[in-house]
Amino acid sequence: MSKFSKKSGKATPEVSTASLPDIIFMLLFFFMVVTVLRDSELLVQVNTPQATELTKLEEKSLVNYIYIGKPAARFAETYGTKPRIQLGDKFSTEKDIALFIANFRQGVPENRRASITSSLRVDGKVTMGIVQDVKTSLRKAGQVKVNYSAKKRAGELK
């Protein structure tokens, strides 16, 4: 007879899942901190004029922004000092507006496309000639909802 007998029927212990929620939340917080929501980098100088009668845009996901102003100092040597149009993250011309609007519409559900608004962020020192050209290009592209961005006038209530 042997002194040591084998224990048969003993199962291996199960893996503890008690720390699983902690690991999931650590991963969630890590990705929340590390993720950068992309926003357009301003390539032009825009100092919007002040206004008294302002309304907020309700659904910002349905707004496409068009910036008009002088190129920023780091781009002045390449692009000059005349006012330029910025669509997304690049300098553009009036001819590119129709394609920009069409690409934006593709990302919006069909039943929401009528609610798309183009917001013009125009520097206060820009002449109206380039703004009128942009508005004409928007009209030709079928975009009739246009908004002018402005800052709230200092000293106003509300």
C-alpha cells in the first residue's frame, strides 16, 4: 500500500472574473482620454463681427463651416495675404464648394438633408465680393440655408 494516494475527481479551479469590470472600465477611460475628436484646423484668420440679434444653431451635426479670411501667418508666404476660402482642412476656391456640399450631404441621412445649414465664418475685414461669390456657389449647389457666424456684442444682456 502506498502512503500517497492520487485524488481523482478534483477539478481545476475556475478563473475569477471579479476583476473583469475593473479592467473594462480602465480600458474605457484609457480610450476616452487618448481619443482626439477631430476638428478643422484654422488655416485662415477669422475675427467675426459682433452682433446683437443672435440665434444658436440647434443641430451642429447638420452644419458645415466655410471659413473666409486672410491666410494665417505661417501660410502667408505660400498663399499671400489676399482673403482665401477654407473648406474643411484645406484652402479652396469657389469651384470646390459644390463638391464640398455634395460630400457633406453623403454623410447625412436622406430625411435630414433639407436641414443642412452652411455657416459662413467670415473675417470682419473681408470685402463682400468673395462672400457674394461663395453665396452664389452655394446657391448653384442647391444649398439655400446659409448662416453668418458672429460674436455676441459686449455689454449685451442674455
